[in-house]
Amino acid sequence: MITIGVLGLQGAVEEHLNQIKAAGEQAIIVKKPEQLKEIDGLIIPGGESTTMRKLMDRYGFMEPIKTFFELKKPVFGTCAGMVLAAKKLTGDEEAYLGLMDISVKRNGFGRQRDSFEAQLSIKGMEEPFTTVFIRAPFAEEIGEDVEVLALYEDHVVAARQEHVLVSAFHPELTGDNRFIQLFIEMVKETISKVEVKMC
């Protein structure tokens, strides 16, 4: 059994915890930087990205999460988590964690469409996935090494780069566990690679 942590400063924490547990893995709420040493993968949930950024600064999470990333441990950012993981943000705002080579537009679909659902094709999934968008961002630019997993109206709304996964939508708000299974597989692959190196 692997342990996946959900950053518990703000946002849709319980929903992620429930999906992880339903998938048969161990889940913990991460409220202190030292807890990052106890987990195999980290989810940065949706919420309000500016508020989350301030709380991460207040509780000293920025450098520990970057170290976690540098150790090749998987990170999954949803909605606000996607904003925080980006290397660039549209406009004057500075990027925060800089984990994925994407440029993200906050509230990309406009306030008039604060919340909507769409059936999207996800790369690697046979059936469409019901996606829930809440004041969602999207990636305007992506680096060469970034794999696009889903588009909505020609905008990148899910992507993967090595051990980082992001989605503009909230997979934890659906009964579909395929996205969390994708992240779990990423975590297990990382653990397997470490074990091979140790051998």
C-alpha cells in the first residue's frame, strides 16, 4: 500500500482523501511540511490559488514541495493546484512552484461560466470522462516535454510531464476514479524505479 498526501491548507481536501481510500491506498492530510517525508505522492487540491499560495508561504511549504519534486516524487495539481504547479502565469502574476513547463491562465473560461460539466476524451482512457470545471484555468502554452491528456475548446485542461500531473477540472468531484488511478500508477512506477536503483 502506498501513502498519498493531500495538501490540507484549503480547498477540496476530503473528496480527494475519499477517492484515494476508495482505491485501496492510504491517504493523509498534509498540514505540516515535515509530513512530506511520510508520503509517496502529493495532491495539491483545487481551491483559491492566491489564498493557497499565501498559506503555503505562511506555513513554509514552498521549498519542501520543491524538494519533494526534485526527489522525483509525483505531484498532482487540480484546478488551483494546476495554477500553483505552472512555470508561468498569464499576466503580471509570478509563478509559484514552477513544477511543470506550462503557462496557465487563471479563471480561463471566464466568470460567466464559473461552473460547468463536460464529457471529455482523456488520452489513455477508453470512455469519456465527466469533468467538473469551477472557475477553471487552462494552459495557454506547453513545453516540448509536456504530454497533453485532454482539451476543452482547444484549450489544454489536463497534462503530464514526467512525475507531475495536472488537471483544470475536479476529478475528485465525480464518482469516476480513473484519474486517481492514473496518479496512483505514477506513484507506483516511481517507487519501482527507486527499488530497481537500490538493487
